[in-house]
Amino acid sequence: MLRDDTNSPKTADDTLVESTETTTRRTLSWWGLLPPFFTLSTASGLWIVYFVAVQEERIVPLTSNTWRSNGPALYPPYISIAGNFPPASCIFSEVMNLSAFVGFLTGILRYVQLKGRADMPRLNLCSLAVFSAGCFGMTLLGNFQVLTSLAIHNLGTFMAFGLGVVYCWLQSYITLKANLNGEGKKVGAVRFLMSGCITVCMILYFTLAFQQQHVHAAQSQWTLVMLFLVFIATFAVEFRHRCFYLLCTESPSSHN
């Protein structure tokens, strides 16, 4: 059983732990490094994929004003296309798979942290389900390339982007309601602002792609992804004062 020690019933030992945690409230818990690690590792991996694809002349740079299909680079700089051709495709698959795992772990810990604290346990559970499905969508993006398995890849795109945006709005609202450590209003306001920016970027991405303005659509897509990664990194604010434990106990039937 995975638990947040601040949610356990209070005993004499628990009171001592809580007191120690209060007096060292400014001390950073190692768990607070997990969300920034997810963000930095995923962002670094994606940019490596991008630069490899540019170096291999598979895509035009993001700084290009226009995209021409008859130019030296045949494709616009979408993330999925950058990760479509080897050797960038190998890196892209690894980045997506590892990021999906770390992201799923972060989502589980966030759920455990909020369990019993928010006034909306169903919303907390729904948020976990949405994020878990989004992480699964990341694996589809990484393992089924856009130019070879379009239908599955687009399904992964919908799950990762669409459900990711929903998750941001859910977490922004839950942040205000839970108000952990009295920081909910400030952190919630920042997350609502970021959720709005992410939503605008997603709308621009699909609108510009529909209008065949592919370079600008790709710029919106990259901005969307980077903002989402920064959003996840903000979980460090709540994680920095939390300790999570994996509790293993014997089944009562084992004593029979």
C-alpha cells in the first residue's frame, strides 16, 4: 500500500513525525524533485529528437517562416514527424516510454497526496484516471509513428493532448479546493493561468494545422507540450513537504 504519511491516523509516533515535519517545513523533501525531473528529462529528450531530425534534414527548423514540400527538408517540424525517422525515432520511443512511466508514477503520488484531503474524492479519482489514460497515449505516440500507423498515432495524440488539457483544468480546481499548506490559492491561480495558455495553444495548433500553416502549427504544438511539462513541474510545490511510503503487510490468511 502506498500512502502519504500526513494522511495516517494520529498516534503518539505520528504526532512526533508531524511536529518534526512542521519545524522543518522549509526543508525540501526528495519527492519534491520528482516533478521537475519528469519535466527536464522529457523536455531534454524531445529537444534532442528535434535537433537530430533537423541535422538529418528530415524537418525544417522551428524558426523557419514557411514550409515547402520541395525543399531540402520534406516535413514541417511537428514533434511526431521529428520522431518518425531513425535515428530520432529510436530516441523518441525511449523518451515517450520512460516519460509515460515517470508521469504515471507522479500522477499516482499526486492522487495519494490528495486522497482524504480534497472534498471531492471522485474528482480526485477521475483526475488520476484521465492522467493515466494520457500517459498510455504517450506510449502510443512513441511506439506507433505517424507516417506508418496514422490511426493509432492519432489516437495517442488525442489521449495525450486532449486528456492532458482536461487533467490540467481538474488539477487547477482541485488545488484550490484542497489548499494544501495554505498555498492553494496562489498555486491554483498559477495553474489556472497555465491551463488557459495550454488550451489556447491547443486550439491554435489544430486551427493552424487545418489552415495548412504547418510551421506555425508546429510552434504552437511545441509551446503546448513545454507548458504542460512546466505545469507538471509545479507539483513540486506540494511534494516538497511530503513523504510517501510503500507498506507491505502479510495477508491474514497466511497465519492459518
